[in-house]
Amino acid sequence: MSTKTSAVRVKKILVPTDFSEISLAALDYAARIAKRDDGEILLLHVIESYMENSIIDMRVDYTEIIEKGIENKFNEIKLKNKNLEGVTIRSKVVLGKIHAEIDQIAAQENIRLIIMGTHGVSGRTNIGKFILGSNAYRTIGNAPCPIITLREAPRRKEIKNIVVPLDSTKASTEKLDVAIRWAKFFDAKIHLLAVTAFFEEYIVDVKTVTEKVHAAEKRLVKAGVEYHAKIVRHKAPSEAVMEYAIKSNADLIFIVTGQESQLSEMLFGSSARNIISDSTIPVMSINIKKYQG
């Protein structure tokens, strides 16, 4: 995996859609990012049905008919959203499991970024919230590229402030390199946040966390990226990250999965799931083991 802080290139963006309000917000968001690098968008609609096996003989005709309907729907959307003008957009319809098809199409099409709306959990039970979060996390866990998830339309049109949580793992430097590359792509300021939960301080020296923050600051200065750093103790990581993101007027929260040890996954994996499920600010998730830069 490359850890160089050279510029990110975003030539292909995948946007899964069901034409709900949040998925259209994701499309608008993707269009703004595509324009930064003259990229194109692949609009993907996945038909997830228990009838999939029974209609396999008519799959081609079935998807072609639906794809035609989606193309007509998309033409209506373009007339209403001027932000889509000048962006190359293709559409594709497939049958299968949503998370599996997104990951497969992303690999086949050499997608560099996935942007998807996730329906909010208001009015749902905790079980419903868990299911939604798990589905998003399964997609993120297998995707060959970063994923930005949206629970609601972003408040601002541009990404100027990015919250980057730091942890005590050995891969922190590698993760920061990736964050720096994306911050440069967006021309954004990084807000570093180191969080140590109470129980964690039994196994992680607070001094070590402080040293990692100072080391990260040096790397950001060297990279020429504007930043602000903060350390929070004795607080749940997901809660601290989302609170800090709101206070710092963040446009994006940057999280990394695929830690190098089971202990790291135990400490930080559940926090990542909570952030993905609950954050009202867009979240960029990257599986560090799969990311190719």
C-alpha cells in the first residue's frame, strides 16, 4: 500500500441510489467533488429481491428495462439540479445484495471513491440502528476505495474542515499520511483529535498519546497542511469525535478501519460503527488494508 502524500486523484465516483432524498443529496455531493478532478460518476441502482433466482433467465431484459426507466428519471433530475451540468454520469442496474454489488462494481470499474446516502435511524429501535450500521460497515469493510456516507444533506457545499481522530496504534503515521492526501485534495484544514477512554488508559500510556499528537503535528507542518490539535480524556471515542466535529464546524469526519490487531479493532471498531450510524456530518471511511491511494 502506498503511504506517500502525493495528490489524490478521483477520476471515478460510484453513487448507489434508490432515488430517495438522501441518495439524491449524495449525487449532488458527488458532482461537486467530481468537478475538482474532472471525474465521472457511475450511478448504481441495485435490485435486491428474493425473486432474483427465479428471474435469472430474464435478467438482461429485466435490468435493461429498469435501466431505461432510471435513465429517464435521471434526465428529470438533471433538469432540476444545475450542479450536475458538465459532469459525465453513467447509470447501471444490477441484481444482488446491495453491499456485495457495490464492492464488486467498485473493483470492476476502478472506482476511486464511493458516496452513498444512509437513511437515518429516527423512530427506529436500537436493533434497527444496529442493522443499518452493520450494513454500512460491511460495505466499508470490503470496498477497495474510500466511502463517504451521508445521513443528511451537507450543510456546506465545500469541504474545508476535516476531523481526523488519532489512536494509539502503530499505524497512526500511515493513517495520517492518507488523511493529509485527502486534505490537500480538498484544500482543507485538519482537526486532530486524540481520545483516550477511561478503561483504555490501563493499557495505553497517556504520555504515548501526547507524543503521537506532537509527532502528527510535525508531519502536518512538513506537509504544509493547516491544522488544530486537541486531546480528550475519559470519554467515549465516538461521542467525543462527533461532539468535536460539531464544535469545529467540520464538513467531514475521517475514520480508518482494518486495524493491525484484534485489540485495536476491539477498541476502535465499535466507535467507527457508531460514528457511521449516528453522525449528521459526512463520514469518510477507509479500510487501511485495502486502500491503494
